[in-house]
Amino acid sequence: MNIRSQIAMVFHLDKCIGCHTCSIACKNIWTDRKGTEYMWWNNVETKPGTGYPSKWEDQDIYKGGWEKKGKNIKLRGMDKKSTYLNIFHNPNMPSMDDYYEPWTYDYGHLLDAPEGDDQPTARPISLVTGGPMDIKTGPNWDDDLGGSKDYARKDINMKDISPAEQEAMFQLERMTMHYLPRICNHCLNAACVAACPSGAVYKRGEDGIVLINQNKCRSWRMCVSACPYKKSYYNWNSGKSEKCLLCYPRLESGQAPACMHTCVGRIRYLGVLLYDADKIKEIASCDEKDLVSKQMEIYVNPFDEEVIKAAKANGVADSTITAAQQSPVWKFLKVWGIALPLHPEFRTLPNLFYVPPLLPTMGTTSSGTYESTSSSLWGTIEESRVPMQYLANLFTAGDTEKVKEVLKKLMAVRIHRRDVTVGDFKKEEVAKAFAETGLTPEMADDIFRLTSLPKFNERFVIPAAHREEAEELIENTADIKGNKGFGSVQKPKRI
């Protein structure tokens, strides 16, 4: 076993209110510089919808992620030959129109306009060219437009959804939508790392965070094309690629990432997972129908003595192992089994997982018509107003049974808690909910506690950063190399 540690996250979609506080916190800290105006390392999308950048999920357009070739996998849009042939021209690169042209307003005109009969206006000014422009789109242009023909019905996840089911989703005043917050997934099999010709994109050994070395970046932008989630961006001012760094300076000081710290709905959880790196190739190359279950197998039990021994042999600190044992992500994934990866078919083995939305408990569809009431809470799972196939296209590579399994567990928790607090359920229905899901009343209470009433340090279990080991490593490197040619390597100052 090659046991390593990985910082992983869970987002609970039933709790997201689409307020964008997370996006603004990230923007104010990391991307308020020239060249980063269009970058949203954290963004919140409305689903159904085309997302940001537009249609990012359609890999027929962008050729991101991996695809299976025989028993192995290869980058979908490139290999070594095509990378070097297209290094100065990448036809699969997102254009500015896929994002948006960033702008500000000519506020000076409001103050300096001469007196006249007309109301002066602040015209939009491009932050790229500096000239006047017409605003055509933005990063959250399709927010809340659940029934828009321009956005929702062009969602690639609508494939295999029958016309009747689509009509039930988009009935006037009964439109269905949920929010999908996204950041970099810090994948185990990151396509951006594999695609970078200069080796600038790398995965940190101590916590698995994927970063871009700005000194090595040569602006090839292959990471932008290769990332199927389009979470690597190009800074047109500095000529370097940039991406979400999971606020690692905050993590190293024991603080939660900015987007998670400021989350109003408290939908976000962060913790450590231990995984067997020797299985990455095998799992990423498995059949598509097995991707979700196989990925769950790569995360190993942090309480197992053999796993602990192998982790310590690999340099994983005791504090990291303890954090993995207390990790809320471990509970969501392996103990309860209620969190799923986003688009596992991209084969990057992402480390950001989602608890899918259960949506209004009583809402059902019947003959293509949305109904707001139902005689049975348990029966609404099969007739949810969001088709199972849509959620399956998002989270399980099309496997509806895995989605139903998770939603039934979430519903079982609701039934149990209502039985505890109100007591208006038949005991047979409560027993049926537990029997079909494999949950126990104790497990249901634990899920309720962590999803509804968690304290800050229960949502974020952050391992200690071992600064003393990093210092020792840098000092040894300086001694060996005589510090020649290592102008950026300096002994860190103690704070």
C-alpha cells in the first residue's frame, strides 16, 4: 500500500441558498488583480443551466479530462504528440466569449457630464481594451433562470430526459432548480498536472492540493484545456495560469478556506482522507459504470492498523492520521455513503463531493405535471420533480440506482426525525425506511447532527501543518546545494 493523505471536501446542496458569499470572499482575497477579473475560482451555478464557462461540461467541445483506450486511459484532447503540435494553437481552448469580457463603468461621466436635459449614464468600459463595450454575458448570467430556453434547456445533463419530464421541470411558477457551487476538485488523477508541458502544475505531497508554480509556468495553457471542470484560468496580464489553491496559507495556520469560512448556508465540510495511491491507475481505467464505487474503494480506513502503519512509513504525520479519523468527509463518503463526485466519467477522481439535493419533500411529478402534494414522503423519491436521470448524469455517470440510494438515505433521516419530533408517521413506514437504506436510528441522528447542527470545528477538521519539517527540508536542500542557483529558497522566518 502507498498510503497518502488528501484534503477533501463535501458540499451539501440542499443547504446552498445561492447567495454567492463564497464567490465574493474568494474574489476579494485572490482574484482582484489585473488579469484576473474574469476568474472565479469559486462560482455558484444554477442547475439546470449551462454553467461557467458556458457549457463547461460538454467535453465534445473542450476535450477535457481522460478517456478510456483499451485497458488504459489517455487525455481526451491531447497526448504528447498532439500537445507539441498544437502548443502554439489549441483549438479546444475556451475563448473570452465562453467566459465574459470583464468590465467596469465610466463613473466619471456621471460626475463630470455638463448640465443638460438628458440623464447622464455610466457606460460600461472593457477592462481588457479600455474602450466602450456592450455587456452580453457574465459569470452568473443564468442565475435562477430555471426555465430559460437559452440556458436550462441547453444543459448537457438534460440528455436522456424525456420531453414530458422536461416540461414538468419548467412549468411556469413551478420551475425546479438548485445551486451547484464549484471550486477546484484537487483531483487524485488530475488532468491539468498530466497535461502541463513545463511541469508547472503539481500536487503537494503532504495534503494533495494541486498548485501551479508561477516560476515554471510558460503560458502554454494546456492545463486550461485539460481540466474538464475548467477551474484553471489564464491571467492575460501576467501571462501565467492560475487556479484555486484551497487557501493553503489559511489551512497551514488552522483556518478554513475563505469560501468555506464565509458560507452562509454552512453547506461546506473539509477534512482529510487517506488513500492508496497505487490504485489510482486501476480505478481511473475501470468501466464507467464502476467509477463511483471504485473511487470509494481507494479511500482507506484510517482506523485500520495496517493502514496507519503504511501511512506512517510514507511520512504521514500522527496529527494527520488523527484528523483523518475525525474527518467529516470520511463519514459522508464511507460511513454513511451519502456524498457523490461531480462527473466521475471525466476520470480525474475528484476530491470534492456533493450531497445531492432532495428538493421539496412533497413535490412529485405525474404524467408530466408537477404536483405539490403527495400521500407518502417515501414515494416521492421515485417521482421527484427533478428526474433521477438528470442527477445521475451529474453525479454517477448515469447510474440512477446510486442516486436513488443516496436520496432514500436522506429521506430516511427526515422520516426518522419527524417521527422523533412530531410522531405522525406509522411505525411500519419508519421501519421500512431503515430496512431499505441500511441506516439505523443512531446513524440517522448522527447525519442529522452533522448536517443541521454542526459546530465549526466539526465541519472543518484541519490537520496541523508541520512547519518544522518543512524548515528542515529547506535547510538540508540549501546545505546540499550551497544555495547556488536557489535564489527563491530561503530559510523561512519564524512567526
